[in-house]
Amino acid sequence: MSGSDDPDNGGDGGTITVTKTKPRVKRPSLYRVLLLNDDYTPMEFVIHVVERFFHKSREDATRIMLHVHHHGVGECGVFTYEVAETKVTQVMDFARKHQHPLQCVMEKK
């Protein structure tokens, strides 16, 4: 049987091209986790929160705390929705437990 008559080869003796389409995977939306300034939460507590929940170095945590202090808001990190939501809850619970009014929010990037 020659290649031109073989139905498995397309029947025309030519080359068969198989195209695979990759399914498009949508990247998850990202959220910024922000700390808001207040007049009551001690700076040292804010540094501790940033180190503990966002795994920042002392230097980075201090820089973030100062940004919150001077600008009213500071970004602690960017995460998927579930991670951001968990971090906000952890920070808020921790602040309440220690009787501080520190506010932590998330905003879509």
C-alpha cells in the first residue's frame, strides 16, 4: 500500500499536522494587604505584626511601619484572595487580642 492511498496518512500522501491547544489558565486575582495608621497602636506592635504575619525582616518591618505612620497606609504584601483574607483575619484577631485598634484591609491589585 502506498502512502497516497493510506487513509491513516490523510489519503493525499502529505503530512498530517496535529495541533494541540493548551487550555488557557486564568491567573488568580491578587490582593494587596494594607495596614492603616491610627493614633493608638504602638509602633513596636506594628513592627511585631509585620514580622510575625508577613515574615519580613526587622528592617523591612520597620520601613513598612514608618510608611504607615507617615502616609496613613502601608502595604505588607500581595497575595491571592484566600491568603490575603487569612492574613487580614490573623492580624485583626491578634490586634484585638492585644487590645489595639490596628486595622488591616485587603484591596484588589
